Amino acid sequence: MTMRSLRGTGGWGKTRRMDATVWAAGRRIQSVCLAAGMVCVLSASCLTAEASGGKESSQEEITLRVCNWEEYIDLGDWDEEETIDLDSGDIIGENSMVEDFEEWYYENYGVRVNVEYSTFGTNEDLYNMLTLGDTYDLVCPSEYMIMKLLTEDQLVPLSEEFFDSRDGNNYYINGVSPYIRDIFEKNEIEGKPWADYAAGYMWGITGIVYNPELVSLEDASSWKILNDPAYRRQVTVKDNVRDSYFAALGAIKSELLTSREFLEDPDYRKNLEAEMNDTSEDTIARVQEYLQDVKDNAYSFETDSGKADMVTGKVAANYQWSGDAVYTMDQADEDDFPLAFAVPEESTNIYFDGWVMLKNGIGDDALRQHAAEAFINFNSRPDNVIRNMYYIGYTSVISGGDDTRIFEYADWCYGAEEEEEDVAEYDLSYFFLGEDAEDPKGRYVITAPSEQIDRQLFAQYPDQDAISRSALMVCFDEEQNRAINQMWINVRCYNIYDIPVWVWCAAGIAAGFLAVIGIRRIKR
């Protein structure tokens, strides 16, 4: 197979496409049963309305208010040549995912749903929208914002029916990666597991996109590259406090995080997360000092321009999310300008975007909650997962369960041609089977071109070594946020400590001179 360059850009640096296939007759039978169940619910609603004096009427259409990242779902309208021709069948995105969902819901449940689809640019934008009174039923923030909303008791738990693996339409619970599912079940906020409130959508890690002609793999494999004077004005840094704070922690704690004693500790993963979320006063001061050095050394702090700066050769290294890293390398390949991706040896941030339902939207409306959970499931159906991954460039949390199409797609993207000789085996069993599972038959091993081991394939599906040193960004409380936000203001504003002594002396003399003149004028 030939490796395809399929990713694109948009809000976070996302853009591309894919299609919905026709379902088998057996599932239609189950759909009829579920539709009957929904009709019963609606009928009960009518009877209740009549009993209460006829103040309510039968709900013929459900309005579902969804808010997602910009360019973070397949919008359809693919060209014919964009068809993904897997062995198990072709996939192409003709309509938008939202339109296809509305049609699928009616076919399966006999109820019309109208999706009011909105977008946001950052987690903080979404939070501000909610604070200002915008009402949504289903939103898709990142892990630390999910934790914040859960802490503030703003979320509705997923229903028991959502976790029923016997339901053929419950594509999420039947297809989520065992590795991702384990993370969602083990992590809690105030005793509440993520898995009870959030369904994953996309995931990835952070690292360094670099030009191998100018930067060594060793240098790119440490957060210390960001303030390395050897790369002055040749690196870019994320222009947001959480990502930059994480990278700075990795750099200032590098000696500790890479020490044998720390790595071999039985509580390594727990200790790593604690170190990468340290907000002690001394640590914040050290981070501020480091980031001020980075500010002097970097080409820029950026949110989206780093990709273009890498492709055009303005910079040699770029701190990047893995999905945008794939896009950057794809674009550079079009100009025959190969780039690579490295994961810092100290630690990498493993991040998630996930679907959650809001209390101020869903409330106690069972029908709307059913539609919201169905929207999650529809986007978790393997063919739709592939459509979304192709369109936006990020990696879905869905591995497909018994459906092999998602692995087929990975192999379709990155598998080597049969006649290629310079190849390497790339094991993805941790994602498709679970971190500790064995794959004796090598069902989830891709034979890929050797160059892919540190390029797009590595960024799309990090190997288990990179995953082993990953850490989550946790939700900080108000005091912690206040402290690191003040630190960030100090970093992004002019650093008064960098002003030379002679400037302070000149300013003092000038101030004294002006004072003398003022006094003389007052006496006159």
C-alpha cells in the first residue's frame, strides 16, 4: 500500500474529508425496535400532557444544540478522487456529518432531530460563552476544561443505556480504544470518574516538529530546545499559559524526570503527573524565569502560525500538538521538504477532547439526552470515525472493537508498498487491544516505511515508549490559576529584569533632573 497524506487544517489546525456506508439489514431490525421504544416514550409524553390539562403537545421534533471546535467534524462535499478505498469497502463524505446524523436518527428512531451546530475557538472561549448565558446541550472541550465543568457541577452524567454494549447503535462503548477507556475510567474529579460524564472524541500528545537538516533528534527530544541559544530565533512556542507551563516544567525538571531513580520508581506515572502539574511558589518562579529566557530565544509565541513557519523554513523547530504536527509534515512533503516529529524525553502531554452534556441545556429532558448520546454514537461509528479523522487530521479515541476498518485505514495511510525494502514493524496493539494486551498474531502491526517511525505515523499513533512518559494536565483551582496567570502576564509583558543597569541609572538621573526643575518652578 502507498502511504497517503490525508490531514488538513482548520481551527486547531484541522481540515479534510470521508463517507457514510449503508448498514446491514440485521441492524435495521434492531432500529425498528428502538424506534418503537421512542414512539412509546413520545406517546407517554402526550398522555401526560393531556392529563395535565393539555398545556403540552406531542414533541414531533427535537432540537439539539451542539458546540464543537472550529473545523472539527466532517463537512462532506468530497471529490470523487478523495474516496478512501479500503478492502472492506469505500468511504466518502457526500453530506456533512450533521446532516447524515439527522437522517440516521429519523431512520432509526422515527423522530426528527434538528441540530443547531455552533463552534468555538478555545476552551476558554467556550467557558466564557457558557458564563455569558449561551445554552448548549452537547459540547466538546478538552480534558482540563471537562474537569473544570465537572468540578462546578455543570454536567449531566451519561445514561445507563449509553453503556449497554448489547445495543448495536452504541458504537462508542463498543468501539472505544481499551487504552483510552482505561484512562477515562481511572481518572476522577471529586470521586466522579470521567467515564461517567465524558465520551472521548479525539486525542493526541505534544512534541517538537523539527527540520532534521538543522536540528538533531537528540536536541529535538528535550523541552530544553526552546531556550537553547544554538537555535536562537529558530523555534516557536505555544501562546497559551497551560501548554507553555507544561513545556517549561519539563525543561526545568529535566534532570529529575530523566534520572534512573525517578524512572524506575513503582509510582512513576503518578509521580510524573504530580511533577508536570506542580504549582508551588518556587516552581512558578522558576517557570517564569525559564519562559522569559524562552521569550528572548524564540522566533515567536504562536497558536496557529507555527505550522506555516515550519513549512516555509522560517523556523527549525516548532512546539506542536500531534494532529497539527501531521498536517505540518504533510504540507512540507508537498514541497519535498521533509520534517520529523520528536517526543521530549522528560514527558509529553496526553490530551483529549470529549463530548459532555450540560445541565443548563439537557436538564431533565430524556428525549434530548437520547439525541445527544445518539450524536456521540453516530460520530463513533467506524466509517464516520474515519471520515472525521480524514477531514480534521487528528486521531479518534475509537479503535472500532470487532470492526477492523479503523486499523485498515491506518494501514491504508501508512503501510509500505509490497516491493519496499527499507521498512519497519510498527506495533499499535496498545491502542487497539489495551496497554498490557498481547498480540501474538501481529494483527495490529503495520509494516511501514522506516522513515515513518519518526514522522506522520509516529505523530498520529505514538508508540508505547512515548505514551509511557505521558502526563495529563489537571484542572487547577482558582488560587493556582491566579498564580500561573500572573506568571504568564509577567512573561508576555516586557521583562523589567532584563533592563540594563545603565538604563536604570540614566532614568534615575533624568527623574532627578525633572524633580529639580519642578521644585524651582514651584519656588518662583
